[in-house]
Amino acid sequence: MATLDDNDSINEGKAIIVIDNLIANIGDSLDIVEEFKSSDAKFVDVSERAIIPGLIDAHNHLLWAGDRFNEHKLRMDGMTYSEIAASGGGIMQTVTHTRKASTDQLIAIGVQRMQESLRNGCTFLEAKSGYGLSTSEELRLLEVQNKLNKMSDLPSIHSTWMGAHAVTKGKSYQEYTEEILSEQLPEVLDSGLAESADVFCEPGWFSIEQSEDILNESRRGGLNLRMHIDEFSNGGGGELASELKVVTADHAHHTPLDIRLDMMENGVMTGFLPGTPYSNGDDWPDFNEVSAHDIEYTIATDFNPNCHINNLPFIGSLLVQRNNVDPYSALVSVTKNAAKTTPRSDGLAHGTIEVGAVANFNILKSHHWESWCMTPGSSPIHSVCLEGKVIDL
């Protein structure tokens, strides 16, 4: 096999020894076979296929019901995201459908979407609430995520509370912010169901001041901080992200370079979501300008009703085949870098093939590791090793 490890090199003819769910050793294939031929070890011959780390989806809106496929035509006709939301579409339409769905229906929806993620090589994902927008409904979504995280043969979940996504009809953003701070956030913290908090900090949504209040209280409660910023314009979210030193500031489509550099200096990861401009017909951020300044970044699906892409290799394809980013840089952004913003609750290393890391890796259909992002119409994944178990797809 050819395997891409954490030392920025290609290893030919290597074998990976997995004990329980951990990578115990990596060595020469012939030596490993000789060493274990008399044992009861299970041998998996990958037939010279390439192996890459398990992919990490560091930004995924996993749980919601209904769809909004009609909205693309509205955007073609000139309506903005804000105008669609004001007319009853957008996030609130999804909130209505999600609230009507039973818990069992939401679990079934989550299982189907996570199985799709796995078929596309995703072994770990960050999942956000945010389509409940009330204390009881946000807690219900977090509880469903917790149940999904306990199921076998599915990617593991880093659970994010995102009650600060939008507001329901008849409430102002200030009123809802006060409700979040006085009621919703305390109950989320008491539940222990969330590891991170996220806020949709955009002009017309949660203001800089409201976002800061919610994030500060979330941090005091022990949650890691994430942000949606500068998706539609430079709204100042990058400055707040840098000031608060959040873990990751995602979208960041219109964030100026000087702010990106300041974010980097303060340990904030830039989280690009290329599927969103692809879905909306917008221009791309300049990924290579960011790389030229040695700014680390992640890429993720942003899977949601407005960006119906649950396929990390396709997201990689958008960078490589449409934006002239090299395949290795794209792979790092969805493995090694993504692991920094989306850690496992057990503290194990992931997004890498190295001794001591969790045994999450992908066996590709090709001998060439670059194939991971070169088949946008189909999955490049032959099989997945998930927590030490090989799953044929």
C-alpha cells in the first residue's frame, strides 16, 4: 500500500498494525506479515491501494427536516439571503419542519446522513444544533446528537450548540439574546450535551455585541467557542473572533487579509466552506493568498438545507480542480487542521496516520493518494477503517 502519514511523506509498501481502536505500529509489510503469520491476527490486503487519514468534517449542520430546494430559483431571480428569510423562507422554514419532526424521525435522518458521510470517507464530524431556536427544541437536537454519537459503525460527533442561529417570528434579536443568556444557555450547560458554542455573527443577524455576550457566557460555562463570520460581507466578525481567541471562525469569505493574519496570531483557525459559494453561485475566497501567508485553514461541508453537500472529497475537489490548490494542502485542511478545531472527547489524536492515533483511515480505490479529491461524481473511498474496524462500502 501507499500511505500518507503525518511526516509529509508517502510511504510505499507499509503495513499498519491496529490493536483495539489504536494504531499500534507502522512498518514494512513483509516484516509485519512474517512477524504475525503464526498469530491469530486478521490480515487485510489493500492490494496496493493508497491509504489516507480519516476525513474530519469540521462544520456540519447535521439535524434538520424538510428542504429548501426552491430557494435557488429565488436567488437566481435576484432575492438576497436576507430577503428570502424575511419572506418566510430560509432558516425559519427549516425550523418549522424540524420542530414538526418526531425525535425518532430526526434520529433516522441523522443516521442516513452520517452513513452518507462515512461512504465519503468522513470518520468524525462536528454537528450543530440551531434549527430548534427554543430551549426545549435546541435541547432535543443536542439529545439526538448524543444518541447518534453512541451508535456503532457511524462517524463520531463533536457536538456544538448553536441556539444563536436566527430568531423566530415576533422576536427581536435582542429579546432572543436575553432569552438565550437567561434560560437556554444555562439549561444547555446543565445538560452537558454540548462541547462547543457557535453564533451566527453577521449584519442582520446577531450583532457583534450580542455575539460577544453569548460567547463570553458560553466560555464561562466551559464551552469551546466557534463563530460564523463574514459570509455575506465584512461585518466585523473576524475582529471579534480574534479578540476572543475563538477556536475557529468559519465562512470568513469576506474577511480582509489583515484580519486573517490577526486571527492567526491569536490562534484562531480560518474555516473555509467552499460548498456554500458553489451552491449559491458566488465567487470563491482566495485560498492561495491565504496559503501564501502561511495561514492555516480548514475546509468543511457546511451541510445544511441551503448547501446540500455531504461529501468532503467533493469539497476537496472544489479547491483542487477549481481553485488551483494542491491536493496535499487540501487534504491537510480536512484532516490535520480539522482535528485542531474538532477534537475527540477522549483526547486521542485523529486526522493523522501515526502510532498512538485512533485507527480511522480511508482505503482509496486508486494507488494514487491524490484520487481522494479527483472523483467529484462518485466516492473515491474503497473501504474505511473506523475505530479499528474495516468497513467495506
